[in-house]
Amino acid sequence: MRRTMRNRRRQLEELARDLPRGLSRDADILEVAQLLWKQIDTPLSLGLSLLCKNGQFEDALRVEFDPARYVEKEWETARDDYQAIAFLRKMPLSIDGIDRSSLALEKFLGSEQQCHETNLRFRTSRVRGFSPRVDAVLSTACRKISYWLGDLNAKSWALRCRFGPGSDTLNKGTRASSFHKLSSLSVTTDFIEGAQALVLSHPVWARTLVGVDPECQKPLINSDDAMRRFGSRFVLSPGNRVTFVPKTALVDRSIAIEPGMNIFAQLGLGALIRARLKKVGLDLDDQYPNQVLARQGSVDGSVATIDLSSASDTLATEVVRELLPSRWFLAMDWVRSKKGIYRNSGEDVSLTYEKFSSMGNGFTFELESMIFYALALSCGELMKSKNLHLIRSYGDDITVPAEVVTLLEEVLSFCGFSVNPRKSYSSGVFRESCGADFFNGRNVRPYFHKEYCKDASSIFRLANGIRRVAYRRNVGFGCDRKLYPLWVHVVSRIPCSLRDLRIPYRPLAGKLWADIESGDGGLASNLDEALSSPFVSFNRDYQAGWNFAELQAVPASSRIHIWPEFYLYAMYRSRDGITTESTSGDRVVHRGENRVRLNDGAYAPSWLNLGPWA
């Protein structure tokens, strides 16, 4: 019996890694889109279908959702059209004549030019003076930021420094775990002394780098030979490396890969800013307040939602210099990469940044959130608004009282930012913020398909996403039968044996609106559907809940055989009492190298029924 189950598990795992009938081609994804557009059956969705049938894919993907076209009673049509437009919006299809990387590079360089003009404007204004309204807002924002941040304590900063989960300029691909980063240290020339001081503040780290017993108590700094070997372990980098990742079907997004020790210090500053902002009521660990305000704005019009185009890439250096206390500015300026290297026509090109920090920098998110929050609050106070509690920011997702929008847009424009008119709303009954979209208070968030379905997890994700949208369309009373043929079409691409992997949907607790979520380790189903699976059973141990099986991506790992490096790795991972790397003991995780495993011990305390397709 055990051998039979073991063989079946192995067969399911092998089948899940490489589906024979997946959705791995553009034609497969377009077939799903065509079926969706047919079932939605609105003039707009049928128009998108005709465009794609005629080979006009670019025209179809450039269609924008305009909520102003719909009156309040047409929320269902608006919801349907929004879903029709959004389905392929973020899918990286291959379209003739579209080079997403080249367009992203052009946008990246355009943002640099925009920052150059902003820096020049601020330098000139410091001599000639700012306009009265802008000057009042900037002065108030500067005082607020100074009060929020307080003094920069070096010890508090150092204790929060850490490595991120992504790549750096030396450690990429599978060699991007903290184990590899602790011994392969890259740093910009400006920050070399700071990086060395950070390592020396952790004696075990410093001794391991020079091959000395990490438990030795002899001061390393007194040995000239040890210090020479210590200094040689740092690889100097001219700056960060710019690369491009998928954003939408038509253009990529620029990100920057930072030197390892720079990101180590940047994340420390970001964590410190996040903690200081939390004390004054801006919690950057929670998007829900922004979503609640967006819903309120869609109902009564009191709240406007503002989104900025390329906010990170247009955060100019002189704006940060103007708004931040000098001690904080100097610290951030010290650890940031002042130069970027990008590929153009097969060659490396270096440029000196006009922006202060890019996406990929460890404190960019916290810094821009703080600046936008300060500017919005200052605008509200200048306008004598009585609704300052409606002001929040989460990155470049900003919510403000409707009466503050005009002044805030003026200030943002002066500071070099561009308000995105396609995603900013101050009138009408539609609002969006932080991944939540509302039309007159109703949740109309569409499903965005972003990947080719080459394995079981990705096709489960597509099927579960379609059913989640169908449930939302019926406002929680069953699933909309219009999408049933689409769901069946996707499920038919899953081999019969894998369809036995049934998992529950889970309600999102604490929401003011009905919403659900599920994993991607199986086909999310109602309980009556799941009971036909041999992997689903009542949990008799606790007399409550359900046992089920699901696929899991288990990171590959290898054993550490070198004592000093293992000791250092263990010390680093245990200093906070937690770790983002799931293995334990003397093993190190290989990032991005996951193996599919069947976990037949999954447990759910309850099983949410979505109701019938109706």
C-alpha cells in the first residue's frame, strides 16, 4: 500500500513539472482570451476579439478602461469591460514590432532627463525663490519629515541592516542566498569604508572572511596581515546594473541590481524609516487602509486616488535634498548607487544618476511613501481641509480628500512627478488603490493573467483565478455561469490524475467586501466536489477540519561542509530569531531552483463553499 502511494506521488510530481497539454504558447493564451471575450459578450469584449482575430494584437492591448463612460447603474457592464481589457494587459506576449526592452530603456532615459530638469528647477528656485504656494507646502513637508524621522542613530541603523532575497551584482541566480552574500561582498567606491565598518561590527563575520577561527577572541584590527586580507574581500563596483523585467504586454519595467553591501545598508535605512512612520500612523506593512479609502471614494466621492507614472525613476536628487534632514540625506546619499550601467546595442553604458534612488534600492519604497505622505498632508493643511484622516500613501498609491487634488498635482508637478491620468481618479464612481478596484462601492477587481502555463501550479493559478472572478461577479452568491465554459476549458488542460488535487478557497478576513483567495497547489473547489478526491478526508484527530494534498515548490538546498562559513551563516540567520529561508540546520537554499513535491498532510480548519455555477 505504501509503495503504491509512493509511486503515485512520484508520478504526480513528475506530471506536475511538465504538462503535456499546458498553455505554453501565445496561441493557447489567445484561445483562452477569445473564450473569455465571447462569454463576457459586451460590445467592447467582442471588439477586442475581432481585433485579435484580424492580427491587430497591439491595437487590442492599447485599449484603455475608461470608467467615465459608464453611469452608476451600468456597473456590471463596466466590470465586464474592465475584465475584458485587463486579462492580457500584463501578459508578455510576442507581438511583431514591439520591443519591450527598448521601450523600457527609452522610458528609463526619459525619466533621467525629467529628473535633470527637476534638479535644475530646484537649484534655480533656491536662488530666485519658490512660488508662494509651493514654498509653503515644501516648508511644511520638510518640518513634518524632520519630526517623523528624528535623529539618525547609527546603532539602530546597523541593527536593522540585512540582505534581501534578490540578486546583487556578484550573487545571481541560484547563488543569491544570504550564505553566498556573506562571503561575496560587492560595494560602491563611496561606501567601501562604511561596508568595512559594518562587517567589523560583527566580529564573527570579519574573522570568517579572513580565514580566522570565528570563535577566536583576538582583535582582528590589530593584525596588519589580517586587515589586508580583509580589505581584499570587497569587490568594488562603479554602481548598480540596470535591467528590465516584464511589466505589461507592451513595455518592460526598469529595475536596478545593487552591490551587496549597499543593499545591506539600504534595507537597514528602509526598515528604520518604516518603523518611524508607523509611530505617526502610516503603516507600510498594510495596504488595507488605502483600499478602504478607495472604496469610500467610489461611494461618496470624498476621496481621490492618485497614481504616478515611474515614481521611483522620477524621484530627483534635489527633491530629496530639499525635504530630508541633512544627516538623513547624507546617510542615504552615502549608501545609494550614484551611477548605473545598462546595455545598449550590445555594449555597457554608464551614466551618473539624476534620480536619487531607483527601484531595487533598499529604501526607495519607504522614502517615496514618506515624501508623498508629507506633501499630501501639507497640501491638506494649506487648504484647511477637515479630512486629513483621508490622506495616506503606499509607495506611489496616494489617497487624498477630493478638494486637495488640484494643489497636490501642482506640487507634484513642480517636484518632477507625473500624475498618471489613466490610473488617477478624483470624480465619478470608480477608484483604485493598492490592488483594489471599486465601482460605486462594488469590488470589480479583474483577473490579470501574467504567465505561460507550463506546469501544474501555473494552470491551477489560472483556473482558480477565473473561478474567483466568477464568485466575485455574483457578489458572493454562487459563481457566475457565464465563465463556466472558460473554467472548463482551462481545467481540461489539467491531466485527470492531477484534478484529484482539490484545495479550499479561504475568505479574506476583516474585509469590508466579500473576497476570497486560494493557493496554486491544486484545483480550488467546493467541499462536495472535493470529497470525490482520494486525497481529501475529514480530520479525525482534532474532530474538525479537513486533510488534503497539494503541490508545493520546495527550494533545492545543499549541505554546508566548511565550518567557518556554516558558523557565520547560522549566526546571521539566528540573530533576529526568524528567517526567510525555509531550510534549517547545515543546509543552504538555492534561490530559484525549486522542486515540485506533493504535500499530503495539508490541513484546513474549514472549507468554504462558493455555491453552484448560477
